[in-house]
Amino acid sequence: MGWKGSSSGSDARPGSNEQPEEGEAERVAGECQCQFNRFQAIGFTQADLDQYAASLGEKFDYPTGDKEKAWQAIATSASDTATGCDIIGGKSQWQPAYFNHGDQTQDFSDFIAACPAKDFILGNRKFGTRDRALGLCGCLAREMPTQGITQAGLDLVTRYYRDEISDSDAEAEDALAMHDKASEGCLSSFPK
């Protein structure tokens, strides 16, 4: 991706004649490489990439009708990719994972951090990559409260994922039973 408004082949900032600050060119190149790698990993086609690149310009005609839904999927994937690369590059961070369920607020941050690292998730043939494992973990975080898990139960499941407690310890408060029901729902709806 080149700089818009740069008349020479230099790494000047968009629309300016200034030279980049020291290290800025490397940072920008790293961000672009990160996004490029992610676009490949999520299966962006050249047409998807061309449409996304065109949308960054000033005169982009946003699709309507039947093509609007496909465009929204491209835009969402591109936005998620940019956010992920900003986080990897240290420009941003994920918002804490809090969900309100009735009168209780549950914190899933520790669970989300521990979940994708588990061998039984990452090694599952259905996942195979940390991104897909994280998708499952996000689904579990949304689904477990539906099954009735409390913050105390969630904390037990998190400790179980960290190998701090055994199966029998995690079965207190039916935490594993609720986790397993959530897993069944998430696994059945997980894309191939």
C-alpha cells in the first residue's frame, strides 16, 4: 500500500512533504505486512482487497441492494484485521470482556486469555490456528452465561484452563457441565 498524495516514491506522510519520523516507515511497513498476512489467512480474494482499497479513497460508491451485505462482510473483516494489527503493534488494546447478564456483570478477560492456549482447543482439527481458537473462546464466553454460569463458576473454569485445578475441582457449582453445554452449542455452529 503506497502513501496517497505522495508525489515521489518516498515514505513521506500522506498529503505532506515531510519526511517520516525515525522508525515510522518501519512501523507502517510492519502494520501493512500484518494486515497483508491477516488478509491471506482469512481468505480475502483479490477482488475483496481491491474493493476494500477503493473504499479508502475519497470517491467510493458504497454498494447497495444485493451487494451491500457482501460489502459489509468485507468491511467488517478489514476493520477487524486493522484493529488486530493495531493491537499487535501496540497502538491499541482489546477492550475488557465484560458482559451484563441480568443484574450481574461478568468479567471474561482472564478466560479469554487462557482459553486459546489450551492444547485440547488449539490442537483440535476444527481449529488449528490461534485465531480460530480465539473465535471458539469468544463464543464460549458469550454462551456460558446463557447456561447459567456465575462469576465464581467462570473463575473455576478459567483456573481449569490454566491447569491450576483438576476436573473434579472445576465441577463444583456445575461449572464444567455449563461449560460443556456451551461448548456443544459453539462447536456445532463453528464454521468449517
